[in-house]
Amino acid sequence: MKTLNYFLLGLFTVIVVTATLAVTAQPLTNKLQHTHGASEYSVEKTWELPKDLNEVSGIAWISDNTIASVQDEDGVIFIYDLEKKKVVKEIEFAGSGDYEGITVHNDNAYVLRSDGKIYEVVNFLNENKSVTTFETDFSSKNNMETLAFDTANKALLIAPKDRDKKDDFKGLYTIPIESKTMEAVPTIKINMNDIAFKNFKKKKVYKTFSPSDVSIHPKTGEYYVLEGIKPKLVILDADGTIKKVHELDTKEFSQPEGITFSPDGTLYISNESGDGPATIVQVKFNQ
């Protein structure tokens, strides 16, 4: 009898422990949590983009839940409304071309072509818009994709995806908005030999990290530099020190090409289409 009691007590304990584990294993939220080594983030929301934006290559926050975007085939700025979940306006500014980056300052939009040419679209949301262009020190051999606006310094920021002036760094270069002349020395150098890249080091060192876009956090001043080839996000201090390298899961980041912040610091990343549609995702990174 005593043996039977022990057996029943043991069986009861197993059932209780199993049930407890099953309950605790249930997700506490509907957010997708990921841990890749030292990287942790959650995808908060996802928007599927229309087919016209399958090749979405850059995004920029405007206001009132609207985001400006470009794709790498047509000279059109697409205005996407996050609440309405659709493109609400299309603004033609040039002919066909490989347009890779976009940023917005006040009423003007700036679009980067992969050969380094920048289009300034003045009053881009209005019928009386005007378009001018200016050159940088880079060309198509540098494969230019990265463009942002540095509000503190009233300047554009660009970076080469492929080779820089030297192979051991990728620079963030400043273009003052008044002069529209690129400064020869980079404001920030991302060292390809930094210990933070030890797991990503390539034989050709310049391929260790290939920026696809950058945005500056409006609260902290940190640089968030994106890569689409091997999806990752590099966070730099305001002085350029690498704080963290986040690997991104290709299930949510098929090919991350664009990045932007809303004024309150909410982060958005755009992805070209892969097995599924192109997307914009709202992401929270834990540092």
C-alpha cells in the first residue's frame, strides 16, 4: 500500500511540474523575440508593401505616421501611410535609375543614386516642387546606398557600401546642406578590423561590413547603420565607437535596405521582397 502511495505521489508531482512548464512556456506578448549571440530585439509591427515597392531601398519619416520611400528602379518618391496601410501619394522627380537612399529635411527631400549623385527635391509634397542635383566624391564603383540627415550639424550623411578610400574602414561623410560640398575626411570611421566584427571578418576586409543605410537616433545621437547583404545593425556612439552589432533574422529581415526614426525614437526598417512581400517593420532593440 505504501508503495502504491509513493507511486501516486510521484505521478502527481510529474503532472504538476509538466503543467507548470507548459504554462510558463507560453509567450507573454505577441512580439517576436530573437537572440542571436549578444543581439536581442523584438518586431513590434509589420506592414506589407505593394508590389511597386518590392525593391524598396530607402525610407524616411515625414510626419503623422507617413513615411517617404524610394525603390531602385524608378525616380518616384512613394508616400506610405502607416495607419491606412497604403501608398497615398507618388511623386515623380526623375527618370529610371538605381535610387538607393532618401532623407527628408523640412519641406525638402534628398534622394541618393548608387553612382553618388544626389537629387534635391524642394517642396517635394507640393505641386510647385523643383529638382536639382549635385555630385559627391563617390561613383558607381563605391555602390552608394546610405543617406541620412544630421539635424545637429545641418548636413547630409553618406557612406559607401563597397570600397571606401581605404579598405580598412567605411566612413560616414558629411555634406553641409548650404554648400552641398562633401567634406573629404569622414565624420565617423567604422573600422573593419574592430573586434566587434570578429565573427564577420572577410578575406577582403572591405566586405566585412557593407552599409545599406544609416539613421541618427533623435534622443541619443547614436548612429544606427544597417547592412542588407548579411542582415545586421551596427549601433555607434556619437563619437563613432561601436556599441553593439545585432544580427537580424532573415525571416523578418529578408534584405534590410532602409532605416528611419520617428521623432520619439521609434525605429522603422524596410526590407526588399524575398520569399514574401516587401515590408516595413517597427523594431525595438535592447541594448
